[in-house]
Amino acid sequence: MKVLRADSRESIVELIGGTPLVRLGKLEPRPGVEIWAKAEFCNPGGSVKDRAALQMVRDGVAAGALTTDKTIIDSTSGNTGVAYSMVGAALGYRVALVMPANVSAARKQISASYGTEIIFSSELEGSDGAIRMVRQLVAENPGKYFYPDQYSNDSNPRAHYLGTGREIWEQTGGRVTHFVAGIGTTGTIMGTGRRLKEYSARVQIVAVEPDDALHGLEGLKHLPSSLVPAIWQPDGIVDRRMPMGTDEAWDTADQIAHEEGLFVGHSAGAAVAGALRVAREVPEGERACIVTLLPDRGDRYFTPLRWEKLYEW
Ligand SMILES: Cc1ncc(COP(=O)(O)O)c(C=O)c1O
């Protein structure tokens, strides 16, 4: 007799999504103001971007735009690259990534470990330079690539509309009052925000962004000085944009590691810092259920130790 286990899957990609909500109880300013965090580092590729990558690939296959003779190519600040690499390897597609030369060593090496080709763009031009380079490669090689373009692809926010937003509504039993998240491609905030607004127009959607073009919040984008993503359509979805300083975000990342045992990346620190500001503003006597999102774990920003075994004993 075949034994079926509820926790067995046919492929790693089926483990994407369905992440837990974790309460940040020690950070709550007073009883009645709850802060919860969506633990996106629990995705198998280690970040929130697994959701968008899988949705873009699946929708590309369904539309006939992605076939097995093509290479998936995109620009990425790192986590999307890891996600494409994992999804591509699991589903049988080649992957090439363009990334600024100065993204963390760990992220470059993780993507390469899946067999992905890494192409470097100028570190002086940041993520916009990577976008320009990938567009040029695609234009020069017609038919070679499938270019999902996470900044313009509706499947990116759709992943969060179908997954993240529905999950948060269900996990809070419809009690969520605020959703606070950082913005990079803006897929997370647009898709989750749209879904939550459909459930209840009263849910407040807060987009946290770096307060300066030069910042230390990898994964997040300072929109006033950037190419604005086509999927960023905040009207009716985003109630508030909240500029966040690097120091406050980094300090908050340290605080949640020390006080909650959650060692997360700096964009998660920014999102939680935003949630804390919102929590402190809740008027006396009112209740709130604030949900934020932790895109990845802090150890993604360390250099892996894998090659130590090459040293002579
Ligand atoms: C670490 C990290 N945080 C936040 C984000 C932002 O998410 P989104 O692109 O959905 O706006 C990203 C996206 O690349 C990321 O890598």
C-alpha cells in the first residue's frame, strides 16, 4: 500500500509559499496593539522572491513564452536570482542573471551553485545599470532568452495577490488592520495590498522605502531616484509611503535578533521599524493587528564557508 504523507511533495517548488506568521510580542508597545511578521525566509530558496519567480515562470510557460530551449534571464539584486536559479534547476530551464558587481558575495555564490550563469554590470550604476544591461542582451539576441522582467511583470504582484495577501487574511482571521512592507520591485506591496484591500478597504497599506538614494538596505529601492517599476501603481492600494533611514533599520534588525531570536536581513529590519512606528501611533484605546514581512534571513549577507575545505590540512 502506498503511504501518503501530508508533508511530502513532488518538487521543491511546491514548498514555496504558505509561510508562518510569527508574533513580535516583545516589541508591542502596549496590550491591544499586536505586531506579527510573515516569515518569508521559510521559503525554500530563503526569501520572499521565491513566490514571484515561480509565478513568473509558471505564467511564462502557460503563455508559451518560456520553452525548454530558452534561457531565463533577468536583472536582480540577489534574492530573485537565487529564486530563479532554484526554480529553473527544479523545472529544467537554464538561467542567466545580470547583477551589479557589488552585491553580497554570498548571493552571487548561491546563485552560481545552482548552475546559473552570472553576468556582472557596473557597481556604480546599481540595479538600474543591471536592468539596462539585460535589456541590451535580450535585444541583441532575439529568441534566445525568456525575460520575465520582474519590474514590469504582473505575475510578480500576482504571486502575492494569490498567496501572501490571502494567507495573511486567513492567518489573522481577518483581523489585520495594517500591512507594512519594504519596496524593491514593489511586487510584494502591490499584490498583497490589492488582495487585502479587496477583503477590507479599511486595511492600511504602508510602503517603507529608503530615505536616500545612497542607502544600506539591500533589496529596497529609493523610488524618487530610480527607474520607477511599471508594476508600481499605488493609487487606491498604498495609503502611506514611509521613508526609512539605514541606521534605524539596521538597529531594528539587531533588536529583533536579540529580543525575538529572529536574525533577518536589513530590509526586514526596515519593515519592522516601519511597523513599530505605526504601532506607536495607534491612538490610546484603539486596537490594531499590524502585519509586516521579513523578506530574508541575516546569514544571506555573510560569505559562505563552503570553500574552506580547499585549504590544506
Ligand atoms: C531582501 C529583500 N527585501 C525586500 C525586497 C522587496 O520586495 P519586492 O521586490 O517585492 O518589492 C527584495 C526584493 O528583491 C529583497 O531582495
